[in-house]
Amino acid sequence: MQRTTESDSNYDGLDKMDVSDLLININREDKTVAISVEKQIPQIEELINMIIIKMKNGGRLFYLGAGTSGRLGIVDASECPPTFGVDYGLVVGLMAGGDKAIRKAVEFAEDNINLGWKDLMAHNINSNDIVIGIAASGTTPYVVGALMKCQAEKITTGCIVCNSNSSIAAVSDYPVEVVVGPEFVTGSTRMKSGTAQKLVLNMISTTVMIRLGKIKGNKMVDMQLANNKLVDRGIKIIMNEIDVSHETATSLLKQYGSVRKAIRNYNG
């Protein structure tokens, strides 16, 4: 069966197009991605609700992928601690070939059907956790093998794929299938497929963390104060939340080391 992600581009003669036409046509294709994601909101909601249940019971979220898909999972996982103040072990991104594959592809790592489960086992994966496989094709052996083993071990699974009726979706309890159609450059799934996966990952991590109480109003009150920009943001949040001066907010933040704690403990 022909995979949609491998279908021939809607455009030809790319090498003959000028820069303006290339940009306009890429942008035209990109505009369709959010619509494709919108169609999967009910499935995304089901997946998120299960993640929330798992995390409230002490479980963790694992993203598992190869190539662009794996990198996107690692990016989303790595941004949860600084943004929401959670432990680095709560959301974990794993990719075929390990950390060195983030920058440079490791040949044939994604074709190893046993490697994904081995990587999960290194983190003591258990039935309290949930594993989301990310693969544009929906067929990556690294992901398929891991999710198959997860299901055998009664570990909840989900996926983000860009083809319908894929082998990865077949071993996912909560499949999300965002079909974006042919890529601008035939088969280059780092483009529309990658964008779709990033949008879904944004929805997952942000919604989960909000529902777990990591946001107050619309502010990141649990963010890690890792640089001057974030410290300044924290001071402004405190000023606006409890109506104090810049000096007082600065002092409170220094005292408590947390925007949330500064707001909660202020008794002026």
C-alpha cells in the first residue's frame, strides 16, 4: 500500500522555480497542516486524558521515535522542566541511535525492532507509564517493536503518525493519525509531517501541564529561573499578580526562588 507520506509532491520542477515561488508554494502547503491536526482533536483529547491519569498516579510520559520524529519528541520533553518546573524524568524523549543521533543520523538504528524496548528498559519502564511512538511513516521498526512489547507488558501506548491504518497505530491504544498529504519535496517528512507532529506535541505537553496545575491563569509560575530573561518575566508576573513594586517583587523572588512560592507566601 502506498503511504501518503511517500506520495509524489503536488508540485514538480522545483529546481526550476525561483525563490519567491518556492516560498509561496511551501507556505501554501504549510497552511493545510493545522486543518489536518484539527481533525484529530478528539483522538488527541483521549490520549491527553490518559496521560493525565497516568501522571496523577505517579507515571511518566515517554516519547519514542527516529530521525526528525525522535528529535521532535526530545525537544518537547526537554522543554517541560524549564517551562513547567517538573522533574527531568517526568517526560522523557528517546530516539533510535541515542543522544548522538540528535545531531548525526546513526545508520540503520531505526530498523532495529528490539532497540526501542531496550531503550525503554534502561529507564525501568513499567505499567504506570505511557509511551507515545512518533513516526511520520507509521512503520518505523524501532517504534513498532517497542510498542508491541509495551502492549504485551500492559503498558499504555499512543502514537503520532501521518499515515492512516499504519502498523504503529495498530499497536497503539490511543492512536493519533494526522494525514497531511504529499510533502512539498516528495518524501521529505521533516516538512509538513514534522510540523504536524510538533503541533500535536505542543498540544499534549501544554494541555497536560495546565491540567496538572503547572500554570496559574496564563502564566508559567513554576518555570525554572534559568536566565535573566526568565527572572525578569518572573518579577513581572509577581508584580501583576499581587500588585507590588518591582523592588518588592525582586526581593520576593530572591527570597523564595519561585514565582509560585513568592505569590503564595506574600502577606503584605
